[in-house]
Amino acid sequence: MADFMGSKAYCCFKCQNLVAFHDDIVSKDFQASSGRAFLFSHAMNISLGAKEDRQLMTGLHTVADVYCSDCGEELGWKYIKAYEESQKYKEGKIVLEKFKIVVRGNIIKKQPRK
């Protein structure tokens, strides 16, 4: 039987579509052009734009913009590839801009069995 617990959730600010859980935050110390951003290990109900190389503050990365799958609002980006060894930990992770997401109370999240 699966275990369930309440977890703080993050939703698209525009349509309230669930996009991430608080437990999946890797770092709150990210910076986007518009302000603070959070790095998540996982996000849901998103779609990805085209991959492109971008020169970011931490070096060259291949990224894809992240959009809400319901309303299409751009929420951040996903790191596809990091070219500098010190940045490899970002690969596969998603950055969501703080002003583009809102916090919702505890949502039931299915916990994986150990």
C-alpha cells in the first residue's frame, strides 16, 4: 500500500495548475532576469519549448523554456546540458520563477515505497 502525506504545492500564478511540490526544491538561491527563482528536481503539468544554448550567469547551458501545460504561461526553464563540470548538477532540473508561481496549502502527495 502506498504512503500519503500533505505537501506544500506550487501552482501557475495565472491558472492555478499544480506544477511542483515544496519537497522537490533543490535550491531557493537562483536568480532569473525578473528576480528570484527556485530550482526543482521535478515539476509536473508543464511543457517544454525548443532546446537552445544560452549564456547564463554560471556559463553556457543548453536549456528549454518551461510552460504551464494548461494556460501556456512561461514559468521558467529546464537545464538540459551544462558545459562546465561544476554546473552538471543542474542537468535535468527545472527553474521556476518565484513571481510566476503561487503557494497552495497541503496537497496529498503519493510517496514512493522504500
